[in-house]
Amino acid sequence: MMEKNKPKEAEIEQKPKLSLSDHKVLVANRGEIAMRIMRACHNLSIPFAAVYTREDAQSGHVDLARSLGGDNCLYRVSSYHDANEIMSVADAAGCTAVHPGYGFFAEDFRFARRVTKRDRSMIFIGPSWKIIRELGDKINTKRLARSLGVPTVPGSDRPIYDEAEAEHIAKSLFAFQEQQGVTHPLVLVKASAGGGGMGIEEVYDPDQFRSVYRRIRNYALRQFKDEGVLIEQRIKDFNHLEVQIVSDRTGSHPVHFGTRNCSIQSTGRQKRIEVAPGFAPDTLDYSFDAARVLTNIVDYSLTMATKVGYDNVGTWEWIVTRSGEPFLMEVNTRIQVENGVSACISHVAGRGCVDLISEQIRLGLGEDLGYTQAEIATEGVGLEYRIIAEDPANNFTPWVGTIETFHWQETPWLTMLTHVPTNRSYEIPTEFDPNLALAIIWGKNLEEAKERGLAFLSSIELKGKNAAGDELKSNIDFLKANTEHLLRF
């Protein structure tokens, strides 16, 4: 396990501390997250540089960069994935820091290390690379959690190479599920060196475990040169909750900005609606103490953050079963798409509403947190819709074409985040996911947030055609249909 704080403090002390306005941030991303970073830099009086590709020349993030920073702040690159190009732009622009947004390099500890260790070193606006490396490894994260008494998905926390040991673990998991009243227990067998869904099988029958284990072990050896296998309980009926953690570079006093529920997802487990807080125990009935579950997952997340000296924004992701049992899934060492839904219900005494991206930037550049948990308060309910050009009726297949009209009704309780221009047509680049916008809605309670959400969705005018002349497909009806089910099992 890393030595808490010392490497980070040493790195910070190597250079004189600059004021925020003395820095210059490279926005190493695209779309709405790039726009949010630019606005945050502008509000903090921090100069920035931005990148774009040929395919993104008509994106709203290019327009905003010109508006806030002028033509000289824009740099065209061949790919957002090319670290060498990103570094070259940073040097040409004289940047002192790099903000990766989410996706691309956001959780790449090698990129973060390179940013801070190169001859012309810069600041990586995110957690320290050592923390990204440690918590990015799911096995390490699970082992750390268990050492602190944090509940994780039952199963092995290390690769298993011995068949007898693997079978013993599997039998104990089947028995555990039966004790919980699970009528159709499942065990997952997966290659420990795999990823992206490769080398995973479900086992329904304990008598079939050995044959599946051998098959996955042989597959892992062929594909990954490592026959280690993980055995875990397969949990199907659950809600997906998150805890938003924020800390400064000391890593000594992390705080939280509440919980989120991200259970409305596509068939591919991609989030579509997020709600904050994560449950509504005052208005909905649960078969467990939902308020206690929220308190517990926050406390567990802060315990882990304190232990590792977590030093920026991050999200602890949880699953909560129908019986109210929480299990830690993973830690996302970056800002998340849905940070705004937590921010919209959060206030800091003497500072007003929170912008978590602004917090990420100023803390990443070395400022102190400046407040305690007692000074953070929440009010109301926030929900976020991800508006996407896709066909939910056809397995959420992406729709590709030209958007001709995109309008909605502006209201005080709505924040609309989009890189899609509303004053001209826009061709969706095929190189990227067809995400069109994030709509963040605030209500004084869950019912009002839902009512406002449905009113917003009904106000949207979204039209377009593809090359064949077919009408645009979107997930708006899917979002409407699922609004009624928010925060329920």
C-alpha cells in the first residue's frame, strides 16, 4: 500500500506555489465536459488552452473556447488519444496543468505520471498517479476495502490458481446466497487478467463449476498468459449508488457531497438517469433502513479515502441489494459525468452553490479545501437525464445523422449542458458516442423533481435525419417512461 501523503507533499514543495491566475490549464477533452472545464477556468480567472479534432470542428466546445479564450487558445490535434500530441500542445501553449475530463486519459496513471514527471513538469488535475494506480486495480481496491472492514462483493480478492480452493470458494458463495434467500444463486468465474467483459462466465449449478473453472483458466492462459481466476457472487437485483468524495492535496480531511442513484441504465449497463440523494427514505417505502444504508456507504467511502490520502475528486461506486446490503464495486478516480446532479443540491456555508469541477481545479492546483463537512448542506432532489441519439427499442443502437433542430424550454430549475449547437445543423461524429446533452433538474422533493423532469422532456424539440432520410431516434421516450421508477427497486 502507498505511503500516505509523503510523495505528494514532496512533489508540491519542489516548486513555489503559484496563484490560480498564474496557471494555465490544458483542457484535454471534448464536448460538454470540455465546456464545463472551460467555464470553470474562466470563473476562476485561470487561462486555458483547448484541443479539437477535424471531426469536432463544429462542436460547441470549439465555439465556447473561441468565445472565452480567443482563437489562440485552440489547437487542432489528430486524436484525443495521442499523449504525444497532448503534451506538444501543452508545451506550445505554455500550460502548467492538464485537465483530462473523463474518459480518454482521466484514469490512466501512466499519463498522469508522465504529466508530473517529464522535464517540463505540469500538474495533473485529478488524483495523484499513485492513487490512480492503486485504486484503479480492482483486486487491490477490494483487498484494501476488506482490510478496513468495508463490505465488498463476496468472493476472492486475489487470483485463484488451485482448483480445489476455487471450488471451495464457489460452494461457500452458493451457500451464502441461499442463506440470503436468493432463489437462483449465481457465481461469476472470470479471468483475473481480463477486461472489457472478456473471459467471464456465470455458473448456475454447483456441479458445473469445475468444468467452467477449467474452461476459463485455459482461456485466460491462452489470451492473457496468466491462468489466474476470480470467483465472485453474481448480484442481479440491486440499485447502483455512488458517493461523491472531495479532498485537497493533503489528502488528510476528505469530505463528501452526498450520494447518487444511477440505477436507470441501458441494457449494456450504461447510465441514463442519475438522482441525488441516492434514496428517498422520507417519501418512499423500502424493505430496509435506507437512511442507514446511505450513512454507511458514505462512512465506508470516507474511511477508504482517508486511508489512502485521496487528494482530489473521486467516486466510490456501490451496489445495494433488495435486502439493503451494500457492496463496494470500485472507485472511479476522476470527475464523473453526473457530478452536476450532486452539485445542484449542495451548498457550502459562505460560498453558496457548489461547482464540483471548479473545486476539482482549484484543489488540483494546490489550494486548501477551506471548509469542513459540517459546512456542507444539501437541499432538495436533483436528477440528470442523459439525452442520447440512440434507439432503446433496438438494444440502444447509436443513431448517426444530422441534427437539424434542438430546442427546449428554459426554466430556473434547469441546467442544460450540451456541445450541440442550437443555431445551426450539427452532424454527429461517428468517432464518438452520440451523447447530445445532460439535463440537470432541481426540485424541492422527489415528486417535484420528477414533475419538472417530465415537463422538460416534453418541451424538447429534437429533429434530424440520417443519410437514408430516416428520422432521428433518441432515448427521450425511454427517459420519460423510467422517470416514474426513480429510487425504487
